[in-house]
Amino acid sequence: MKALILAGGSGTRLWPLSNTHEPKQLVRLAGDYSLLQQTILRCQAMDVHSEILILTSPIYEKQVRAQASEVSTKLPIRILSEPCQRNTAPAIALALSVLASESSVELINLFPADHYIPQGDWPRLAESLKRAAHFAQEGAIVTFGIIPTEPETEYGYIQVDSSIDITKPNPQPYFPVCRFIEKPDKDLAQQYLQSRCYLWNSGMLVFHPETIRQSLQQHVPEIGHLLTPGSGNAVFEQFHQMPNISIDYAVLEKTDKALVIPLNIGWSDMGSWESLFKSFPTLENGNVYLGANPDQWVSLDSDRSLLIAHHSNQKSIVTIGLEETVVVDSPEGLLIAKRDQASRIGAVMKTLEKQSSQEHCLAYPWGNMNIRWQKTSSSQPQNSPLVLAEITFHAHQTLFVSAPESGYSHSLSLYRGEIICLGEENRYQDGQTLVVDGTVILKTGSESVELFQFGPLDVILAMWEGVESLLEGIEEILPLLPETIAI
């Protein structure tokens, strides 16, 4: 069984701790390891996997590779980069397309990279994965439901038959899924808890690749038709045109093959400040301290608060008379909020993004580039902001492009026009993605071409400032060029 870790999210619900430069799966909340690294260690420790695949966004690929290399591993790790950020259904389709060319077919165990499970519960999870593998081999799509401990409004739920009491021992370890339910309000969550036939949706799955492939073809043909035999790189090339839909919406809510295995383990999706507060041990006065150096906090008459310092600065931080408050100090910003109000951060994110966004336009002989980015955070690698570059090539251009060695995937997504990669004679049109690996020669036709690229500012500038515009007729000398010119 292969472990597939989804690590491409860029959630901002935990701003300023998690942000577009450093999402929560890459943050070291407590101790030496990030949530991603803990997920890798968990996959190794459970001894049920043959390989780990990590699927991430191009803008996080370098950080993911660095963190994966820090974790000593007894399993091979492959890191796959999405052409752009999409939801879980396209991400799974991309993984299936990569695995389709392999001779051996193994079950897939899907894990979100940003969830937390205490190490003491890993053996119990491993036993459930082994049971799930049996059902998945028979064609089931197996999910895992966490037995609720409180009326939680931040999680989705899975309903089983009302005759089942999931809090009591049952002779069978699995149940057919009746339905998947979105996050409820407080009253409904209380009803779910009391009914004892609802589970928290953990987002973990076990399935056979063919089962999901057929399910995508049946329920989401705009994704599934790209997974037919002989489709080659169709998923990658058309990835950004796929619907931005979760695997829950795409398949699990529609299929009759979904089974759920109840789990009585510690688990959190780390999706809110309250979930962080509940996931870590409290110290004096019921406070939770997180960060590189919790000792820098000095609290006087402050109770039941979440106090986080996410930076290397050793300054002292003093709180006096706080009750049930969240205080987060990071290079990205400072958050102070009541615990029961902190989830409203989403309501101000657009304002924060507008205040911190910057834009700049560059002109070149071959076209122009409009760059947008957020303010630089000192937590970023090389202190270079991640940017969206909108690039325009003039018509009738032949360009010699060399991608710098940076650890990032150089993915160019076309949204208007057509471009030809000479030598290979590959044509790329609206909606397709071209990956530049090494050196390429690109040619535009009678119309200009527009595309966009994500990545660190310094890497993108290094790539395009070195572009040379070649003379017409370059096709005639292509046979004389080195064979290394390819994508």
C-alpha cells in the first residue's frame, strides 16, 4: 500500500501562524517537526506502506523537499508537484495518472498533511488501515470516522445507520456510509453527539486506484475522462481547467461503495485556533504555550489562553489579566482575539491581503511581465516573496529560455494564445501547462501569448531576465543544437 500525502493547501484560517508563504502543514507548531514531517514519520512507523508520495503546490515544493530530507526514512519518498493549486479530487487524479504507468498496482492510503494524531495512537490507526486494506481490495472506498467527544462545529460529519451506537463495541469493524454532512451549527452538532450514529470526517481514505478511477469517470466525467488508458499527460496538461472540487463532493457523497471504520483516537485537523488549544497540554492557569521558545512568555493572571510566538526573536512577551484569549506573534503579523471569536479571521483576510499586496510591471523586448505579490515575511526561504507573474509574449517571437536550478517546478499555464516548443514540435494552447526543465526554445505565432507562473520572485526574474530573442529561421539550425534542449 502506498501512502499519498496531500500537502498543497495554503490555508489562512490560522493567520498569522499559517499563511500563503508558510502554510500550516510546514509550520513547526511544537517540538522539532512540522505537521507534514509528523505525517511522514507516522507513515513509516505504522509499517503498512511500501512508499510515500507527497503531492504539493509548485510554490511549496522546495520547502516540502527540504522538510522531507530532514526526516530519516526507511521508505522511499516521491514528491509530485501540481501545475497549480486545486482541490482533492484533481489532486488524486494527478496521482493516479502518475501511478498508471507502473507495472505493479497497489492500494492507496490518503492522508492530509496538516492533521495531528498523537504518537501513542499510531498503532491503533495501523490496525484499522490493515482492516481497511481488505475491504479496499474488494472494491470499497474506505474512510475513517473519529468518534466524537464534543459537539464540534469545525468538522464535517459521517452518518451511519441510526440503529448503530458507535460509542459501544460492535461485532463488525466497519459500516456503510449513509451520508456525508457539512459543518453543522452548535445545536445540530449537539444532536449528532447525542444520537451516537455520527462520526467526525477525518479525511483519511484507503482505496484501489481502479475503484477511484471508475468512480471519477462515472460521477465527474470532466476529470475521469482524462484517466482513460493512453491519455498520457492529459491530467497534468489540463489540470488547471479541472473543477475545483473535493473528493467528498466528487465521489464519496455519490457512490454506494463508501464504508467507514470508526476510530477512537486523538485527532485534530488543526483548522482553527480552538483545535490547536485543545490538541496541546495546558500549563499553569490552563494556558497553552507554543513556539520556538515558550519561556519568553511572562503571564500574570492570564487564564485559559493560547499563546504562540512563531519566530526566533528572544524578546519577552507579557500578558496581564487575559482570559480565554489567543495571542499569536509572528513575522507575518500579530493576532489578538478572544478564543470564541478567533475563527472570524477569515472576515478580515481580504483587507489584510489588499493592504499587503504589491504590484510591478516589467517590459522586455519580447513582451512584458506584471508581477503581484504579498509583503515579504522573514520566514520565507531566501526572503524572496512568492509571486503571481502574468507574462505576455509578443507575436512572431522565437525565445531561448533557460530555467534556473532552484528546486521549484517552472510551470507555465497558458490562458490565451498558442506557443510551440521547437525541437519537440509540441504545441501548447489555452488551458494547457508547459513545464520548463533546463533549456527550451519557444516560438509564438501571429498573435501574442499570455500565461501565468507561480514562484519566488528571484527565481522568476532570473528565468526571464536571461531570455534571448532569436532570429527567424532558427528551425533550420535545430539539428545542430545540443540534444539537451527539451522539456
